[in-house]
Amino acid sequence: MRGATASELFPSLSKTEGIPLFPDGPIWDILNPNSDFSLKSQLMELVKNVDSGIFIHSSTKIAKDVLIEGPTYIGPNVEIRHGAYIRPYSWICEGSVVGHATEVKHSILLPNSKAPHFNYVGDSILGSGVNLGAGCKLSNLRNDGRTILLRNGKDGKKIEDSKLRKFGAILGENVQIGCNVVTNPGVILGCNSNVWPNVTVSGIFPENSVITD
């Protein structure tokens, strides 16, 4: 699917160290715990020699009252702010921010991405330079529990079934999300897209999209 591969969504990371290995095909395959290159399997291999299953780089800043569950990887110069909750299978890359009262679960924050205030990031990927506005939630589960369907963001037409029961959002590099935005399960936003505050987003949008309602 055009616009939904790692090279298209994360073009600056081809030679970056300390990030997961992404599939050549559809980017959401990394969220499938049963795939050979899943986030789950990569993290378990990465921290297999760490007794707690939690790797935290020495340069990371962690505030009070933070809860971290393994397996988790937290890279250099990361900031974890007061009251954050990092759940298993979280890969937090260099320079990222997990903010106050933010919850991250089975997700990847690529270098210099930010979920800084009251955010939920579940089964999702934030590209480099992404910023989530305060109160932004990346929803990852349908109310009826069925698998997540991928749809065209403009007309809502079905593209394909992801075959994943849990799939939040995949945000390309430098995507900017306004305050109190909710993304429905299975959202993919191309690089440099912008979502205005208080909007509910569904579907797949190309790079440079501006979503206002």
C-alpha cells in the first residue's frame, strides 16, 4: 500500500541506530506479536540479558512516581516525566519524551518524538519529530473487539483488513497533533501532516495532510 511502509513514513531513519527493525512490507506488521520481526520478539531479544527486562540508558531522566514494566527499552537522553506509565513492549528511542500522566503500551517512540501531556499511546508508532497535543489519545481497540480495518481517510472506503485486534496509530515524521485529538484504531498519517484540536481521525491520509474535522 503506497504511503504505508517504513521508508515512506520514516525516511530519515535508514541508518539510525537504536531503533527496531521494520518490515519491508506493510508497516503495521511489526505490531503483530506473531510475526518474525514483531516488536515483541525484538524487544525480548534486546533485553534478554537484563535481569529486570527493563533497559534504561544512563542518560535518561526519570521523574518521581513513574511506573515502568518490562520488557521495555529506553534509550539515551529520554525524558520520562512525573506520573508516566510505561507498559510492556515499549521501545522509547533517543531524545523522546513520555510526559506527565502519559501511558505507553506495546508502542515505539522513534527519536525525538513526544507524548508530553496526558496522552495514551497503545499499539502505535510515533515517527521522529511527532508531537502529541495535550490529551491526545491513540485508540487501539474497536468497541466490538473485531480486527482493525484499514480505510481511506477521505472517503472511508475499506482498503484491507489488518488482521490485528489491537492497532492504534502510525504517525509519520513531523506529524503534529492538536490538543484533545482522538485517533480511531488503524490510523496512518503521512509525514508532515497536521491535525487540528478536538478532531476525531479515522483512516489513512497521505503526507502533508491537514485534517480539520
